[in-house]
Amino acid sequence: MVEKKLYLGAIAVTLVVFGIAMVFVRVYDDSKLGGLQQGVDSTAADTDETRLLLIYSQVFAQKNTTSLCKFLDYNINRQSSRGYYLVRTLREQEKNNLLANYDETKKKYYLNNFEIWLYLTQAAQTCPGYDITPALFFTQTQTLCADCIVQGDVLDQLRGECKNLRVITLADDLDIAPISLVKETFGVSDSPSLVINNQQVLAGLQSRESILSKIRCERQ
Amino acid sequence: MELSMQRLSGLLKAGLVLAAFFAVLYAFFSDAKLVFWLLIVLAAFSFFSFSFYLLVAVMVKEPPIVRPKKWPSISVIIPSFNSAKTLSMCLKHVTAMKYPGRVEYLLVDDCSTDGSREIATRFGNVRVMMRNKRGGKASALNYGISLAKGELLACIDSDTYPPTDCLEKLVPYFNSKPNVGAVTVFITAAHPRNLIEKLQELEYYTAFGFVAKTMAKINCLMVTPGPFSIYRRDVILKVGGFDEKNMTEDMEIGLRLQEHGYRIECSCETFVPTEIPSTIHRLYKQRLRWYRGAIFNLGKYLHMFLNSKYSDFGIYSFPATTVYVFMTMVIWAITIFSYLNLALQNLSIFWAWARVGQLPVFHTDGILALSSITVFFVATVAIWWYFFYRSIRLIGVRLNRSHILPALMIILVYPVLNSFFYFVALVMEAKGSVFNW
């Protein structure tokens, strides 16, 4: 029989090689997550700007609402236009990830989206003539949902065509209290689902024509 | 068509095996992370094996091979059945082998109908024995053994072309260590031409080269390859000869030798080319026989699994081979599931686009996203390449441009093909199908 040290040596080499591989995988996964987190943080920074603008409008009520609304609209539009790219990136990266934990980043991102929606709604109340069509888009994030993927792409196309459309993506399957409350309020039980103008609920996959028939689209 | 009870029972067993296998894998596959971790565990096992082989190759020293003062007599036994295409070249090579001791050549014709026996009779120094009834290779070998007079038995396939120095190089290994019952050799593919043959050529370099040589150092070989192996006659008679009911008698005798405490040595000082399947159908038939035989024999000798009575063979080689067989099937199933799942996902996305009346939109930003599991795949491939490099260095083979495509395929495609053969073999064994030679 060969000496035990050969078996132990093989186990040691395996552990070392695997250890190095796992470290590499961890670093690689974390770097991908880090890149995504930067995008989420950047969106969160924009949301902070929006929040400060609204606080400013409350503190200095009735002054410079035109400028305020211009800045608000610019900020909200910038956040929501970046939003779908981050949804796709989150989905792709999480699929190919082994060790990094995406839960916190996902939660932060969707909470941020929720906050954007609230500011959008508040901006509509604050700014006279602020004629924006919000569309809340409920999608699945934990499992593959073909209808959700296609719906997201259709909405992204429409967002590019209709300058007054603001699409806010929310996760249907994460345990986030504010989002659960919104779902309950609007009676959303399926994904994909859309809530147009904070009123009309469209359940299931909707075609471009179907959505256009429910909104007023200001062409770019 | 009436189905017999036996056939129904076989179908039922096969169905149960299939259902159980896919049910277990579906339970894993429904959670992609679990699949990742399963693949990592299997990769860890591969790494351990690779590390162990490398340590054995480097740290276990072989005693010098000394030419014997008195060369034992050898009986060269060639079982033959309808081998007219290759027999003449085989016998030319066999009878040209140089050997300082006494040699007799015995060809056992197993009721050939293609003129093989006439070809054999042209070789005056080859004793041709004709069987009355066809019994298969193992039976032909046993018949030859019963008539052989040599102290050693060189069992050679009728489509194998040993070099002239083969016997001189192999026989000294019988005295290299105590209790050597058989000596094997580096088997290579004879004149590979098309892609299927070149794939096997590369596969043989690793399997019969570095890995076999290393395993022989610690007496962990479990197969005495059918194309060319030499046995001690008294040992073969003591263990009872070849199993005539076994599909892979070369593996079965190897296991039996190990069970009885004999060593199986391996020489890579020379190499012996043998004919290989030239089409995918023939490869499929060959591998089905090999892998059915492997599964059957592993079951037959399961008492050696993790049994320290059989030294390193019981502790490492037998369990490792069993795990490897299981691993190839799991990896195949996971690969097929992955491709099927990817196809289904894409189909469902295309269907969703069709329902909204638009052409699909393709995003390129995720294409280069490298999965973390790729790290382990790359590492495994790198290590395989090292084994391959050591193997071809052993026999001084030079590769050329015609090997580029096979070299890529042997990493990416061939393992999936082999795994499929293993899976079919498992189902056939479970069903108890009769093997059609």
C-alpha cells in the first residue's frame, strides 16, 4: 500500500487548489456585484437629489415651481430610463453568480424604484401641468419569467417612443413591505402586471398596441 | 405484438431507473445553485484524482527493470472471428516479434466464415485451432490456454499489430515486483484517419498512457486490455481462466487478479497499435459493450469497494472508478438538462414575443458574462491537457494540425458523447438486454 502521505498530499493539494479557485470566484463575483452596486448607488444618489428637491419645494413653498418641476422631471426621467438596463444586468449576473449575495442589492434597488414612484406621484401633485404617465411594472426576479422579460422589453421600447411615459419596475416576488402594500392596494396578483396612471391594472403579458390604447403617448 | 413477462419486467426496470435518475436530477436542477455545487463537488473529486496521480507519478519510484537471465517460454494466443481484413497484418507483426526464449503461436478460430482460417494457415509457424461451435472471445482464449504450453500467455486481438520489441520489453516486468500476474502495455490507435478515429487516438494516449502507467505503480489497474496483455499461465489457471459469460472479459480477469492479490504491471516502453471503430455507430457498439461490462463487473466485485484488504485498489482505484462512472452519467444528464432548459427558456421567450406580435429583441450585454463555474471547467481542462502532454511524451508522439479539431472536441464534445454511452449502458444493464455482437 502506498504511504498515507500521498493521499493526504492529494487532499491538501485539492483543498489548496479549490481554496484558490473559490477565492478567485469570490473576487470575480464580488467585482461583478460591485459594478452593479455602483449602478444602484448612482440611481440612489439621483433619488436623493429628487428627495431634496421635494423637501426644498416644501420649505420654500410656491417659489420657482417651474424650475423645480423641470429639475424633478429631468431627475425622475434619468432614473427610470436607467432602470430597465439595471433589471436586465441584475438578472444576467445573478444567473451566472456562485458566491456573491444579490439579495441586499436587489432589495435596495427595488426600494429605490418604489421611492422614485412616490416622488413621481408627488411631483404630479406639486407641479401644475406635469403630464406624466406612470406605469408600475411588476416582474419576477427569482425565477425565469419569459412573459416578464418580454414585457420589460416592450415597455422599454415604449418608453423610448413616448416621452411622457415613466416605467417603474418593482419585484413581485421579494419580501418588501411597501411593494406588497402597493400590490394589495391595486389588487395585483400575477406577473407581469402593469398599473397605468396609478389606476388601471393590466394583468398578464400586454402587447405594445394594448398598452398604447390605455395611455396617452407624446411622441419623442 | 405480445410482450413477454420477461421483456415487460426489463422495460419496467429500465423505466424505473430512468425515472429515478431524472427525478433526482430534476430535484437538483430546479435549483441552479445546487447544480453548481454538485458540479463543484464532482470537480473536487476529479482534482483529488489528478493530484493523487501526479503525486504518485513524482514520488513513487519504480525498481529498475532487469532483463531475466532465463527467458520464460511464451504462448501467443490469438482468438479470431471473421477477421480476414486484419488478420494477415496482425500475424505478420506477431510472428516478427523478437524474443530470446521459446515462443509458440496459437490461433483459435471461432467458426469464421470469411476466409480467416485460410489466411492463418499460410503462416506455417502459427498453429491454427478450429472450434466446432462458436463460443465467443473468452471461450476461444480459454481453449487456447488449455492447449498452450508456455509459462506466459500473450493474449492478442486479431486486429492488433505489436512491434517487434514488444515481448522483450514486457516480459522483464514479471520479475520487477513480487506477485505479478499480468503485464499490460500502452495501447494506441492504429492509423487513425477520420475525426472519430482521431478522437479515440487522443483518448487512448491519456487513458492507456500516463494514467495507466501511474496506476500500475501502485497496483491500481483493473483492466488487462484485450488487444495485448501477457499473463502468467499458472496464475490464469489458478484463478479459473476467462469468464466466458462476460462482455468485457479483459476487465473481469483484471478484477479477478486483483481479488486474488496479484499485481498488474504496465509498460510504456513500447506501444501496441490496435484497430479502432471508424464510424460513430461502431464506436457506440464498442462503448456500449465496454460500459455495460464495466457496470456489470463493478457490481460483481462490489465487495472490493473501500475494502482495505485489497490495499490501494480497494481503498482508492475501485471506488474512484465507480464514482467516475456515476459522475459521467450525472454530468451528461446535467448537460442535457441544461441545454434542454436553455432551449425551453428561449422557446418560451420566443413564444411570448409571438403573442405580442413582435420580432424578438436580442440583448448582447449579457453574452460575455462569464459564469463562475467556468473557473473549475478551465482548471479541469488544464489538468487534462497536462496528463495528455505527459502521455504523448511517454511514447514520443508528435501531434500535427490534423489533431487541432479533435483536441477541441475531446474536451467539449467527446465527454458528453461518452457520458451518453454510459447512460445507455446503464439503462440496458438495468433492462437486462441481450447484447448483440
